[in-house]
Amino acid sequence: MNALVKPSMRGVKPYAAPARSGPNDLLLDLNEGAPLVSDAWLAGVARSLGARGVRRYPDASALESELAGRLGVEQDGVVVTNGGDDAIDRICRICLGPGDSIVLPTPSFEMIARSAGLAGGAVKRVPWMGGVFPVQRVIDSCDDTTRCVAVVSPNNPTGAVVSPEALTHLGRSLPGVLLMVDLAYTEFADVDLTGTALSLPNAVIVRTFSKAYGLAGLRLGYAVGPRHVVDAMRAAGGPFPCSALSLAAGGAALGIPPDSVRAGLDRVRLERREMASLLRSGGAEVLESQANFLLARFGDAESVWRALGERGIRVKRFADPAMHGWLRIGCPGDPADFARLTEGLSAVLRTREGAR
């Protein structure tokens, strides 16, 4: 009966959410953005949509037009997707198949390799465990089979970033290769690569409302790039990928005062600095990050993960053996939650110190 499933899908397991370390209620393992909006705000969006809006198939054109105007591109260069994951999957499907390959600096966002494999493409991995982006090694890893290069900045799970100069060099050195530039966390970074990527004729960017706007539950993302690429992406997806409520919320989120958005981002940056200092003082190795999370290595990461879980705090533990000893800890973006996180980390680190 296995013959009923195409070879590239045989044995593929469905995505599984990370394991829980206890009865957690402070969830910091999926990098979900802190909410910028209130219950009343969301209720207001739903009321503005109304029953008539819910009964109609959703139209993404208004949101695509608003995004295009903000980015200074034509509307047909923007496609709204069911979260950033959907955009990544569409990119892989339009450029990869059996005999094709994608070059992926690793570790990286796990859905990129997964989507590439489901499309039938091979994944060529280039190590990038923080620090300067290995642009020349990425270029050298490309060959006649390479159709796509993935660039995630800030990178997940390390938080490392790509410089505008490196991205430009990459794009110009590989004119026949599509650059998938995943900028899910770009709002938290010192430099936004959106303008640089849009200046390259062979780059398509992926953005999301899940992180900076805290709307992960609404599954709303978008891609921006050359019209022929975006046209293919549009054709590769369903006609109505996002709900009417998600589209309405996305449009309303773009109307949040810039000062409010900036305050939320500044809050995360503050937490990132303070948590890095706390972890390092406790003996952990912490990578420099410009995202809304930190990646830290512990001599006994499993016990740290479990001890935090016993305090109701869930952080990311990795199944990949190459990531053994590392934990990714999200910044909650909320003073009370951050106080709880730091208190928990301090207690766990003191316990480890006392056990030496």
C-alpha cells in the first residue's frame, strides 16, 4: 500500500509541537510575540467585520495594497499567506523538485528543510552557529542543481543576523538562484534587510504578523518579491488562504501607533540584554541575538529544561543531536512574565551552582 504515496512523502512524520516539560503556563518555546493588542481591540475588529463579513469569502487585496504602499512596491508584488510557513512552503514548491537543491545555513528554521523535502528537493547544509554569515561558503556550496538559497535574519534559533552587504553580495553572485529571505524577526534587529532584499531582482522576502504584532494565532504572513515569483506563489496556494478575521486584524494592526509598536520592541530588547547577562553570570554560553529569544548552552540542559518546566516555564529543547546542550528561551515582552522567568532562571542556576 506504500505505493499509493509518492516517494518523497513516504515515512514523513507530521509536524509535532515541542515536548512539554511540565504543566506549563508561561510558554516561551515558540517565540510567539508579546501581544500589542487587547481583548477589546480584537473584539472591535470582529464587530467591524460583522456577520456579513464572516459569511463572505475573504478578499486579501486591501491588505496587500496597504502592505505594498508601505513597502513602496506594486500590489502585484505582494501575496498574503497563511502565516510565514505557508509562504516558505509555496517558495519551495515553485522552485524545487526532484534533482533540485536548496542551500540552507544551519541550524535554521525547521520548516524550511521540511518544505524543501516535501517538494522533492535536496537540502545542502552550511554550518552557521552564530557570528558572521558565511556568505562565501554558501556561494561555494551552490552548483547546477541549486535553485534556492535560504537566508533567515535574525536566524532561528541562534538570533544571528546577515549584513546588508553580505545579502547584496550573495544576490549578485547567484543571479540565477532565488533567495528566500525570511525576515520573521526583523523588527527586533538593529538593521531591517527588507529594503536591501527588495533591491535584488532574485530575492523574495517572507514577513509575518506573528512576532512583533503578537498575532501568531491568526496565522497571517506575506511574501514580497518580483512579480513573476509572486504570481507563481499565488498560483501555488489556495484562493482564500487567510480568514476574514485574520485579514481584518492584520489591517487594524498596521494602524497601531508606531510609538506603541516601538515600545513593545524596546521592551523585548531590554529583556534580551538582561537575560543574557543573567545566564552568562550563571555559567551558560549565550549567543549574541537580535531576535526575541536567546540560544544558550548548559552543561546539563536537560535538567535546566525540566527544572524550569516544574516552575511552569516552557523553553525550547531540541531533538536534533547537533543541538544537544542548547536551549532556546523566548523573551515574554511583559514585565510580570519576565520577572517570573528571571526568578525561575536564577533559582535553577543557583541550584546548579550549589550542586557543583
